[in-house]
Amino acid sequence: MRKEVVIAIILGLVLGSILVYGIYTANKAAKDVIQPTQQTQEQPENEQKQNSILTVNSPEDGDILDTPTATISGQTSLDNALVIITETDQFTPNTDENGFFYLEVELIKGGNLIQVTAITPSGQRRDEYLNLVYTTSDNKEEK
């Protein structure tokens, strides 16, 4: 009878150890699956932080304009350095007390790539690109 009790205790310890190890492994695997999901949820916050560095309100990317100038407007933090680069020139516009900026730029005929860059004092950089098309409507319908 003593022998059977010792065997039962040993079998109980072995099965218990296997069960505890299985639970430990399952919990560890579940944590590995949950962590990437949490990182995905943190990315929109980081993206919002990036967007707060620079927002270009107008014109819209891909706009087709029939005037030789365009007014670039948007918002950035007051302490950020701001640079606007066009096909022919580069500018460092000032911002108002709320961080809004406005700059009228000349366009060349055809496609214009305009780069708006804001750089924070810590060196973080945010670029926005606008593809604008300046066209003159010389084509008149013939009757």
C-alpha cells in the first residue's frame, strides 16, 4: 500500500508540472500576440503627434490651378522652423501667434512640386508635398 501511495504522489507531481508548464507557455504566447496589437494602437498617437508638427490646409495635393500663383497656408508650432521649397525658389515664412502661416508662391506652367517642411527644436522633421498643376486655358471651343 505504501508503494502505491508513493507512485500516486510521483504521478501527481509529474502531471501537475506538465499542466503548470503548459499554462506558463500559453500565457507567454498570449503576451507575444497582444504586444504587437498594442504597438499598432500606439502608432496613430505617434502619427497624430507627427501631424501636429505641420498641417497644410490649402491648396490640396493634386489641385489644378489657372492662376500663376498659389497661396500655401497651414499651421505649425510657433517654435518650429518652417521652409517652403518651390520649383524656382525657397522661403522661410513667418507664423502668426497661433502658428498659422500664409505664403503666396509663383507657379511655373505645368507641374509644380512644392515641399513644406517643419523642423522642431529637437530636430524632428515633418515634410508635406503638394503636386500642383498650373495651366492656362488657351483652348477655346470652336463652333
